[in-house]
Amino acid sequence: MDAPLRVAPGLVIPADELRERFDTTGGPGGQHANRSATRAELTFDLAASPSLPEALKGRLLERLGSRAPGGVVRVVVDDSRSQWRNRQTARRRLAEILAGAMRTPRRRRPTRPSAGSVLRRLADKRHRSEVRRRRRPPDPGGE
């Protein structure tokens, strides 16, 4: 496909950096599945991409981790009987993966437990302690 991949505003991956491969899909489907190359595999060499800034490239590689072995992101789609549809789905999924890795997670604001939740927790602890105490054999020395 000769169209660039739009990942996010301001980030476009040129078409020549994407590698597409097509193959026959496995599983049921009879002659169509055996003879039609509808399975789409889309790869993007993130580590060697000249179109990404180094800071962004490092963050993407760190965030994607095992999703990008060797710095290469790979998406395989064989959902449809149509090669064109599988190709479009693969491009969309790659864009979603990269856009998701670009997002910085919101920082967690520390909060305190409510007074009611603290009381419930302590009451539950007392109850569990009492249940366990009752399970013990009686003390032979007496109380």
C-alpha cells in the first residue's frame, strides 16, 4: 500500500517504512483459504525508522517491550476473507498500538481511605480473628 500511516496528529509513518506480506490463511475455509493469499502481515522497524525522533523512538521501544522484539512491530490479521479488508485492519491495529504506546499514563493522585472503609476493614479483621480463635481447640489450663 502506498499511503502513509497516520498514527497521531503530527506523527505519520511513510509508506516505504512499512512492509506488507500476504500469505494463505490456516484453518477452515476450503479451497478459498488454501489458494487465496488473504492473511496480511504488516511490519514496521521501529528501531531503524528515520522518521521518528530519537526520544519518541526510545519511549515507544520501552513501552512496547515484548510487542516489538528486535525493535520490529508486527501485526498479523486473517479475520476476513478479503485481502484488502485484512490489510486495512492491520494498518489500523498498527496505528492503535503505536498511538497507545505514545500516550503517557496519567499520574495517580494519592487518596486516603474514607473513615467508613477504615471502620469496615477493622471490623472485618476483628470478625476474622474471632472466627479463627473459635476454631482453636479449648485451652486445657482453662481461663
